[in-house]
Amino acid sequence: MSSEPPPFGSGRSPDDDPFRKQPPPDQDGGSPHGTPPGEPPYGSQPPPHGNEPPPYGGGDPYGGGGPYGSDPYGGGAFPNDPLLGMPPLADSGKRVLARLMDMILVGIVVGLLAWAFRISQYTVDTDDFEFSRSVGQEVLAAVLYIAYDTFFTVRNGQTLGKRVMKLRVANLSDGNTPSTQTSLLRAAVLWIPFAFCCACVWTAIAGGWSFFDKPYKQGLHDKAAKTVVVSTE
């Protein structure tokens, strides 16, 4: 059983999370996904040539059953694969589209509040034409982006953008919806640099990391929080 507290506002135990990782198949009974007894579970690779041992000493071409010898897209070919029993990892392109939707939605709210409270993004010195950032709007943006991301991630692992793109955030360890602490850490790593110093550059680096990361396709914020983004389709 998971030791994490139930997600805030969910009213249920993490063990009741409908998206949590499924247990491995029973040795004498089929798999939890309905695989008939005697057949390998989905994504597994039976040894070749009958009872002969698989090549490379155990089926893992890299030895030891580590993550680089497993199926990084949810197949769970090896017992030590943390993705065993989880949905496929999300497409990085869909993640970018979901993030853009979230940025636009929260950005509109930030802009409206900044206008309502007369917090301008820049102030202009008419003599030197020098621009200086408004700390007030940076703080406002950081608070709203972090609150938005944390609230929806704790709720069911889906921001509004992720819901549209049919994605969700999950703990790498057990597939559960992340706790409040995990979601807050993930959001802070993503949005604090975005709000205060290097919005475009940091977003491209942190989010774009998933295009190259193996085997879990994690952004830098995922690595900090030990989460992955998976498909709900």
C-alpha cells in the first residue's frame, strides 16, 4: 500500500486511485489485464527456443533488468521496470500543446488581475527608454501558475490542458496521483524560474527535456518530483 496521504480534496485513499499502477500478474493465475493463464502478460517477451535461457543472461540486453532494458512505453517487459502495469508514456508533442493551453489560460488571468490592480509588466523611463520588470507581476504570475498546477495535479493529475490532450501526471513509483507535496515541488521547479527570470528559455529547457530523456520521457520538473506523464486514452 502507498504511504502517501490521500490527494487533497479527493476524499479517497491513494489505494482507491483508479489510475494507480496495476499489480504484476499472478504466477498461477493470468494477469490483471485479463491475459489467459499460461500466456505472457502484455508487453513481456517469452524466452526464445522453448526452455532455453534468453540471450544476454536474463532477457535484458543491458544486464540486470534495469530501466534501459525495459519497455519505456508501458510494456513492462522486466520485473524491475517501474512502468510495469502503468499506461503508456505521453507523447512529448501532446505535452507541449497541453502546457501551452495552461500557459494561455493562466496568463489571461494574470493579465486581467495585473490590469485590475494596476500592476504593469514594465515601467518605462521616458528619458532613457529603459525597461524594468515589475516584481509585483512576477510574484502574481508565480503564485497563480503554481497554485493552478498544484491544485489540478493533486485533484486528479490533470490540468485543464492535460485533460483536453488526455494526459495525466503520475508518481513513477506507484502510478498514483501525486500528493500535495509532490505536486507543489513539481510546479515550483517549473514555474518559479518561468516567472522571475527566463520564461521562454526555462520553459523550453524544462519541458523540452522530455523529448530526449530516456527511458521515462521526464521533464526537469518531473525528475525533481519523481513523476511521469502518461496517456489516459
